[in-house]
Amino acid sequence: MVELAVPDLELLQRRRSEKWSGYEPGVIAATVAEMDFELAEPIARVLHEAIDRSDLGYAYEVPKSLQDAFTGFAARRLDWQVDPGLLTLVPDVMIGLIELCRVLAPGGSVGFATAAYPPFLQQLRPAGFTIVEVPLREDGTFDLDRLAAQLRAGLQVLILASPHNPTGRVLPRSELEQIADLCAEHGAWVLADEIHAPLVLPGAKHVPWLEVSPAARPCGISLTSASKAFNLAGLKAALIVTASGRAQDVVRRLPFTAEQVGLLGVVAAEAAFSDGDAWLDAVIDQLDANRTLLGELLAKQLPDISWTPPEATYLAWLDCGRLGLGDQPHVALLEKGKVALGAGRDYDPGSSGFVRLNFGTSAGLVREMVTRMASVARGPGAA
Ligand SMILES: Cc1ncc(COP(=O)(O)O)c(C=O)c1O
């Protein structure tokens, strides 16, 4: 049994990563998708060993050890049979998505469900694409009718965050099958961003895109990484996975070589996928417990917040519209409560009353965040 450790706030604030940078002392950061847990021991070990070897040069191809580690992980944890010959290294998922779009639909149209991971909204347009938003339905499900209409209007590529960020929803097989049928029928590609798949919490099951149906495989490309589940985002090593010759032809046209990937990222991903199960199980238990705790605390202290607990990830998408904190609740919560949360409008201009809270941390910090948020919502002078 792995004991998960979370450093105290003072130590967390010494971290140099994006999540903990840029705030004054005492602020609890719950923004960027990084977790606060100390690194898994098998990963820390191989990283120390690489440094001891002064082994910080370029990465070289997809090593067989990484192929074995990932295919084993995919089979064991995701019921996903991956052909090791159809794995390609890319620096990160976002760059992989953008460059795949450039090959598939140069200057064309790229769609995704909104609310969305902010770089979809921020980076695809400057990269030359017309972005097509497919707003989620009120209940968080994918709007298949809107997707069908956009496909009829010429949508070329759908980026499908599965599980979804920021809602943390796990898309059921039936919904994925319908998306696959629609996209295949209209000759559109699906780029399945499955970076959060290893973080599915008890009660849900992720269906990898390339296992969805015979229709999904030839029109789909999956992108994944150890970065979210094992907290390695700064090490820059992600994987593209295909399951058809047609998709592999697309990947061959990407302008990458393995040299552009971080060697430490490759080394860490290998250790994560081959020896990280016990740590990941402990993380999932902790996230499941934090999800329950957050629900209890919100019900008691902030009943005006509405949310649907996520089925995956450590991200909670909270509707704060009824808190009386104006249309940018994250501003008051940071300024008065010293809790930094994701601003809803970054995920969807129409969702400015929302915040995204990252509960990938200790139960103590989850409690403290809700206490602080509740004191802001109760107004000045509240205890
Ligand atoms: C849905 C989704 N896709 C992609 C990314 C970014 O991945 P990468 O750092 O590999 O570009 C994130 C990061 O949080 C994410 O949530």
C-alpha cells in the first residue's frame, strides 16, 4: 500500500511549476491541472538515476521499453489492446493535436465540445483553424444533433476530450459509438484526447476511442500521456496511438522527430506505465475520497453552488452563479478568500459564473479551500 504525501502549503509554494507560481504567500492554488502529491517513488528513482548518469541528451525513437510499458498499462488498466508498432512520441498532447489538425485540415475547421480545456479555445484559432464549438447539453452530455449539423456544414476534425475536461465526465460507449458513426459517415476525423483516461474514478469506466467500434478506428487517432495521471506535465513526452493504416499515414506526415521530446519525460513515462500502478491506485482512492468530501463540504457550507461530481479527473466544475459574487466569482474568491481557481470564462465565454477547482491535493487543503470560499460567499465580517 503506497502512502501518499502532500507537502504543506509553504513547501508547495516553493514549487516552480505554473500551478504554484505567481500567487502571494498563503494563497491556495487549485487552478492548473497538476496534483500536489509527491512523485511516485519508481518515477523519482529513474529520474535520479538519469541525472546520476548525466543522461540529459536527446530522446531517440520510441524505445521498446516504452512500447512495452505503455501497451502493458493500456491492456491492464484500460482494456485496450495497442499495437506497439503504432505508437509515436510527441512533446505533448496539445502540440500533437495542433500538428495533427495541420495535416488533416490545413486552415480548415476544428470542433470540440464546450466548455473546453482553454488552449482549445486559445491556440487553435491562431494556428489558422476555424473553431467550431459544440456546446454540451445542460446535463453535460455531448450534443449529437449539433455535431451532426456541424458535420453537414463541413466540420473536418473533432477533438474529443474523453474523459472530458472541465466536467470530468466519462463518455459512455453508446455516446462514443454515435459520435464515431456520425464522423465516419461525414468523412471527418476524431482526435481523441485521452490524457485523463488513467484517472477514471470508481463508478465509471473509460472506453478508449480505438476500442469503441469498427467505425471509430479508421477515422480516429488517440493522444495520451503519463503527464496528468502521474504529474509529469513539465517533462514533455506524450504518445499518439493509431489502429489503422490510414491513421498511421497521417501520423507519418507530422513534422516531429523523437528529438523534440524530453528524454526525462520518456524515462519517467516508462516507469509510470510499468511500475506506477500502486501509486496510481492510491491517488485514485484519495481523489475518490476528496470527491466525496468536497460534496459533503459544499452541501453544508456552500449549498448555492451546483455541480455534478466528476467521474474522472481531480477537477470540479462548479456553478457559482447563485453565490452573489458577480459574473467573475474567481476574482472575489482569490482576492478575498485567497483561493485561486480556474475562471469559467476561460473554458467557455458563456460560463463565466463557473469556477474549476482542482482537488488533487490533501483532504486538509480541500477543507481549507471550501472554508475560505464559504467565508467569501457569506460576505464581509463572516467568520
Ligand atoms: C483535456 C486536456 N488535453 C490536453 C491537456 C494538455 O496536455 P499536454 O500538457 O500534454 O499538452 C490537458 C491538460 O490539462 C487537458 O486537460
